[in-house]
Amino acid sequence: MIKTSIAAALLLFAAGAANAADPFADSPGAHWHVMGGFSEPIGTTSDYLQGGYAIGGGLTLVPSATSPLTWRFDLSYAGHDASSELINLGQQSTNVQIDGGTVQLWSLTGDAVLHVPIVYGVRAYGLAGVGVYHTRVELTQTVPVYGGYYFCDPFWGFCDGGYGYGNAVVMAHDTTKLGWNVGGGLEFALPSGASWFIEARYNRVSASTPIEFVPIEVGYRF
């Protein structure tokens, strides 16, 4: 009887230790995530783009509860303001006054992700994959807009129009190219079975002049 009780206690302890050792024992299937943060252009791209922001989301496919390898798919967006050098290039090519601009980067990527436990509740991961990247460049000119608003004063009983300023698109260019990305991060388990993570990913878009940027993001996986 005593031996049976001891054996049962040891089995319970072993089961508890196994669960404690792996708080990331994900159930097989799809797990969603959202993320956002800062996007930093690097290399030659930093000559034409200013630092911007990044947002995105997607899902991770878990083949089994104990597999260190998962598959991840992301739809992401990065927005950047044009640098003075890009604005000057636009002015030279159009002979039109340009005083602003934006570059929008959309991407749809698929990555293999390898997880490595560090301590209880924390694991590191590396990821690498390929994707499709859509880039839109818009260079603009600030122009007055007459009749931009219409105002009525309820106290004095009169109405009047006015003008303001808006941005007219002088030059726009869209392109869709293949690219690849590689990066890594840290993931922290939450009691609910979800987790939060911080990661950095180098993205390189294949073009005559490659577009390179590194989003640094914080995310939530559930």
C-alpha cells in the first residue's frame, strides 16, 4: 500500500514537472497573433526613407504539442516618410515642386520557426522565409484648397467658407516583387496559454536597388 502511494506520488510529481518544464506545449493547429512597432530602413534604403512604423498579424501552424518547429504566415504593413534625398530625386525627374512623400510596404510572408527553451516561461526563436512585397511610393506637393471647409456660427447666424491646405500627389509608383526575411525573438508565456513576444526581422525586397528594412515589434499570440 505504501509502495503504491509512493509510486502514485512520483508519477504525479513527474507529470507536474513535465508540465512546468514546457509552458509552451501548444495544442496542434492554428494560433493567431498581432504585432506592431518601429520599422528601420537600412543600407541604401536609409538614404531614401525615414524611420517609420510597422503593424501586422497572422497565424502559426503547430504540427504537434512537442514540436520545436512551426510554420508562420504574416500579413504586414510598414509606413515610412520620404527622405529629403528621395524628394530631391522626385523634383529632378518631374521638374515640379515636391515637399513631401510616403512609402508604403505591404508583405505576405511564410516562415519556418525554430523554438529553443531558455528558462521556464521564456523561449527564443529564429525564423526565415520568403514572401511577396508590394511597394507604393507617393511624392506630394502641398497646395491650397479653397472651399476646404464650410462654417456656420449658431450664435450670430451667418455661414462662411474658407480654405486650407492639402497634399496633391505629384508622382506615384507601384511595384510588386519577391523577397525574403530572417530574424529572431523572445517569447514569454502567459498563464492563459497565450504569450507575448518581441522580435526583429530583416527584410530584403529583390529589385534593381534592393529595399531593406528591419521592423522591431512587440506582439501577442493567442
